[in-house]
Amino acid sequence: MSEQATALRGHFSAVLCELSPAYFGLVMATGIVSLAAQLLAFDTLARLLFGLNLLAYGTLWLMTGWRALRYPQRFFGDMIDHLRGPGFFTSVAATSILGCQFILLLGDYRSAGWLWGLAILLWLGLTYTIFAGFTIKQNKPDLAHGISGAWLLAVVATQSIAVLGALIASHADQPWRLEINFLALSMWLWGGMLYIWMMSLIFYRYTFFAFSPGDLAPPYWINMGAMAISTLAGSLLIINAPDAPFLTSLLPFIKGFTVFYWATGSWWIPMLLILGCWRYIARRFPLTYDPLYWGAVFPLGMYAVSTEQMIRAMDFPFLEPLPGIFFYIALAAWSLAFMGLLRRIMDVTGLRCSAGT
């Protein structure tokens, strides 16, 4: 038993040391599938996923804090690593998505407000730590090896604060309603600015540098997910416009950019499917569990939720089949990723026999 315990501790230490900063993508993906289920009246499923998300969120913070204390050099080194650093932004988006669940599933605005405050603090700390670190570090990778779709998690984190802020503003009293809507609008605009900057570099890397199947990591789905959450934030601002005069004056602009974001996200879907077929079918890249796959589940669920809200905000009934279709796709993708996670946990804890499959 002592040898097994020692081996288990060794496995856990290795997992903790190598824990991906992007693992909060699990909370993002579970949360958005839960919200999609709630919007489509699958209430029981939505609440089950909410309970699971609370467990996952708490567990990941415990592991993250433990990693920071036990392996501080590796933990803080990851923050200024061009490929791993952007993964920290999943903690911001996960916190905001969980806050949205508290509002839409429980009507608990107080808990959502605390989570929104935490998300803002995380966003401020991570944004200026990570990007300042990237700027001043001496040894930097070239563009081909230093940028990926994971960089767009900074956009998702920014827009997630806009989304939760818009939901809180709809319930807040004046004058806080006006001020929270203004902050949500500002975050929405900052997110759009970041997307334009980063997507230009990512698309340039796509088309002018050699691209192998291994380069097409799952976070490239964030190309679409960043636009989907931008659509959601814009739709909520449109819905909030009657409560904020400055939003009413900006309605044509907000509506135009919301449709622009949705159209851009929709454009990415066939492109990503083609590249996925090239990676897994044409080039036979192995399909094994990776925590980064949660970054591919989240955009699918977010597309369902954002389209549903855009239909409501802009009266587009001809789009009504899309949320249901993408909800089922997202749920299937989430189920596969979750089975992969369980399989990985069983491997690490030694619960599977050596001959098991």
C-alpha cells in the first residue's frame, strides 16, 4: 500500500507541476453548455452541469493555488510564456461564466456580483502582467512559434466581463445601472480591439508560415468563440439600451458590429471543420484527450447561446434552428471531452487495470 501511495503522490506531483493554465476551459465549456441548456428549457440538465461546474471551479482553484505555492518558478514562468501564458485568461472567463450561471439559473445577483468583481481583478492583473512580460522579456520566439489561437482567450476574457456586467446591469438600480452598462460597453469595445490586433497576426501566421497538423491545436476554435461571445455581449447591450440613454444613441453602431461579429464567427466554422478534417483524417493526427479540447467545446456552446440572444435582441426568427443544432453539437463534444477527462483521472490514480482500455 505504501508503494502505491508513493506512486500516486508522484503521479499527482507530476500532474500538478505540468497543470495547464488553460484548464479553467473546463469550467468555461461546462458553464456555457449549462446556459445553452437553460435557454432551450433543459432545466434539469442545466442545473446538473451547474453543480458539476461549482465542483470543477473550486477544485481547479485549489490545484492552481497549490501549484503556485509548490512550483512558483514554473507557475509564474508560464505567465510570460508566449504559448502557455494566454491560457491563464481562462480563469477570468470561467469566473464570469459561473457568475452568469448564478444569475440565469438561480437569480442570485449577489454571488454574481462578487464573481464579477473577482473576474475584473483577475483580468487587470493578468492582462498587464502577461502582455507587459511578453514585451520586456529578452528571449522571444518568432511569430511562427509564439502565437496561436490561445491568444484570443484574452478577447474571450474581456468579453466575458462585458457579458456578466450587462446581466448585472439589467437588475441594478440607478445610477449603478448606467455605470455598469458603460463599463460593459467599454469592455465590449476593448475586446473588439484586441481581436483585430491578434487575429491579424494569427491569420498571417496561418497563411505565410509552414503549418503542420500539430500546430492546429484545439484553441484555434477560439477564433470563432471570441466572435461568438462578442456577439453575446453586443446582444445584451442592445437589450439593455432602454435603461441607458447613451446605448440608445449608439444602437445602430452596436447592432452593426454585433451582426459583424456573428457573421465573422459563422465564417470560421466551415474553415475550422475543413482544417480539422485535414488534421485528423488526411494527416491522421491522433485524437487523444488534451485539456486544450475544452477550448474547442466552449465556442460551440457559445455560438448556440449568442445566436439565441441575437435572435431575441434583433428579431431574427429565421435563425431559430441554429441554437438547438449547436447546443446538441456542443453537448456531444462536451460529453466526449468529459469522458476523456475521466479516463485521464483513472489513469493517474491507478484505478484502471494495466490491461484496461
